[in-house]
Amino acid sequence: MKTAGWSTCRVAGQVDRSECAVRNCWDQWTREGTHARKTGSGTTRKTTRREDRRIVRKALVNPTVTRSTIRADVGVANVP
């Protein structure tokens, strides 16, 4: 969209993001040729993907189950 001559404001409105987010994305694209985040950016995971699936399954099977019950059943310290 930017290469088609659209303004940052117009692109932001089209993709429902802030102008700042569009500008940052465009700057990264022109600088690095990618829009992906760097490996290792963000917070470290507290649960594994397997534990996440078990947590979701428990909640879907019994929607009234409490967080502490899920924590005890799954065996993790932190339940998101």
C-alpha cells in the first residue's frame, strides 16, 4: 500500500492500526526487508504448548471449573 503511494494515515485506516504502528512496520520493512519480530523478543513462556492445550481442554469440558482446580489438575504453577 505504501509502495502504491498511499499515505501512512490512509494505510492505518485501511488496516485498522495506528499511524505509529504502520510507520514502525514500514521502517522495519525498508530497513530489514521483513516485518517479523526478532527471535527471542517478548516474554518467556510460563507454560508449554502442551500444558496450554490441557488447560484449554479442561476449561472447554467444564466451563464452570475454577482456575485453582485447573492449576491442580494440570500441575502448573501459573495458569494464564
